[in-house]
Amino acid sequence: MIYFDNAATTYPKPPQVLAAVGEALVKFGANPGRGSYDMSNATGRMVSATRDKLARFFNCPAPERLVFTSGATASLNIAIKGLLRPGGHVVFSGMEHNAVWRPLKQLEQNGVISLSMVPADSRGRISASAFASALRPETSLLVCLHASNVTGGIMPIAKIGALAKERGIPFLVDASQSAGVLQLDAAAAGIGLLAFSGHKSLYGPMGAGCLYVAPGLELAPLIAGGTGSSSHDWRQPQSYPDHLESGTPNVPGIAGLSAGLDFVLQNGPERIREKNCSNTAWFLRELAGIRRVTVYGPPPEEERVPVITLNIGETDPARAAAILREKHDIAVRAGYHCTPLAHRAVGTGGRGSVRFSLGFYTTREDIERALYAIEKMAG
Ligand code: PMP
């Protein structure tokens, strides 16, 4: 199989990630923070060291406030539902994934909050000044993803973060597609809430992600329960990470995420970015020479994460994906990629698109095979 669905989850995982997940079940097979014996303590230290390492990587000044979740969807729900109060108003981008759009719409439909969407242009770009124009006195949250899972486009989060800082409004960033591939400094970008998954460009296993909550932001916990601390008290602990981390954590997932981040650091985030950029740029250049292929998103000269969304003539995206799979053994994603808003923006609201997303292990030969298949389908 030639794998082009890295935006959904990266595959394969690096060998050290596979090893770390297996080893965790042996070396870290006890609940962290609960027992008073060696293996429980060792597990607690591994979880805590992973938290510190991730916080350093994303420049989150208070590491204990970086909490482990089951993934970006959980992180985004915890942030949105924990922060917003009745009467609140949220300004969000018209490129958001359903992991943001649906919880926001749920709260709106239940009469809790009101919403303003900042529309994207036909290339899926968002302007920070449009965020400024949508602000109201009661605006209580700004939300923008860092990079689009549909177009690969990179959003102006530093500018939106500066606006949020200036107005004292919390800023939530969905970094699912950028964590590990783009430079991301939470403190410098004015990010109050940072959500990401571990299983994409951080090369961890599925089922582990993070939410960072900057000091000063108060979240009501979406999930309450055992934390191994203050167990006599019915109240959820106020201190982090326990405030938002109840129940037995995904220890093998966290160990795998730790090894995934080590893999990124060993290869050099800068080098990985360059490799992605040159492969994506080359793919785009070659696509431009194939007739009947429409590529959506920012112009090819603009930097993007390694995501390419296209359609081939009038071919239905699901049909195109089936041909790619059956005739060429190529795995892509077809349809709406859980992000109907972005498809409306770029003009594919009626049918979606075919998405090729690249990863560390994508080779030039893989891209050549994809180009050959696309060319054949385009006739
Ligand atoms: N946001 C974006 C932009 C995404 O691409 C994804 C993954 N498709 C998510 C959120 C949800 O991530 P997860 O499936 O890890 O919860």
C-alpha cells in the first residue's frame, strides 16, 4: 500500500514508537500517581517527563497545565465546554474541523452561547482583521486552527493571538495538523488553549493527545473522577494536571507519544519541515501540468503543511479513491474530511475532494506513482 493519509494519522510509526508502546506495558504497567511502589512511581515519572518535554517543545510556560487526553477531539471539547459560560460569544474561523464546529454548534443550539464565523476566502485563507471586526463586548473566546486538514493552508495565528492578548480574550488553537511539522510557540503566539493529537506529525499512537491551559484560564472539568489525589474530598482537585485528568491514563499511548516526539527531535523539526515542503511543492508543480486536475487551497508558492486536496475532472471523489485503491494500491481520503466548512469555502461543498497527505516516510517514488495514477484517471 502507498499511504497518502498522513493527515488522518501518520503511518508507519517509527520503530522506536512501536518499541516504546510495547515496553510501556512491561516497564510502566502500574497506575501512575496511585501506588507507593516502584513501578507506579516509575510510570508517574515517565508521564511527568513526557508532559515536561511536550511543554518545552511548544513553549508552554506551565508544564503541569498540559494535560493528556484521548486526542484533539477530546481536548477541544474539554476546552470549549469547560470554558464557555451562558451568554458567551465565540468568534471562530470558517475552516474549523467538526471537532470544533460541532461542540460550538451544540452550545449555540442549546441557547448557551452565540457564534460568529469568520469566513475563509476561496483559497481557504483567513484574515486576522476579519477576526477583529467580528469582536463584540461579550466575546469570550477566539478559535482558529493552525493549519487546515483540507487545504494544508497555514492560518495567521500569531496575529489573531496578538489581537486576543490585546483584548484579553482567550484564544484556542487547534494544532492537530501543525504539531510536529510547523514551528509553534504557544506563549509567543498568545495561545491560551492549545489542542493537538499525538498520532499525526508527532508520530505517536492513536488515542493520546494534549490540551494546554495557560495560567489564569479557569476550565470546569468535563470529566470528574479519581485522580489519586485529595481522594477524601468530593470536589475535583483544583490543581493541575489533576483538575482535568481523571481516571487511568493511556500510559502506552503517552510512552509512544514521548518516543514520537524524540523521533521528531532526533530528525530535527526543521529538516522534517524542509523535506515535507520540498516533496509537497514538487507534487504540486507536477500536478499543475496534468489537465483536468483542480487543486484547492493556497497558491503553490505559499508554504503549507503536507496536505494536497484535489479533484479530477467531474469524477466523484469516492469513485476516484476507489480507483486509486483498486488499480494503484494507493490509500487516500475522499469526501469532506470532517470539515464541511472548509469545503464550502473552497467551492467543493457539494462533493468534497480527494486528499493526498504526506508524511516523513513518503518517498519521491510514492509521489511519482500517485502522479502516474492521477494522470491516467485524468485521461
Ligand atoms: N482538528 C483537525 C484540524 C484535524 O485534522 C483532526 C483530525 N482529523 C482533528 C481535529 C481531530 O483529531 P483526533 O481525531 O485526533 O481527535
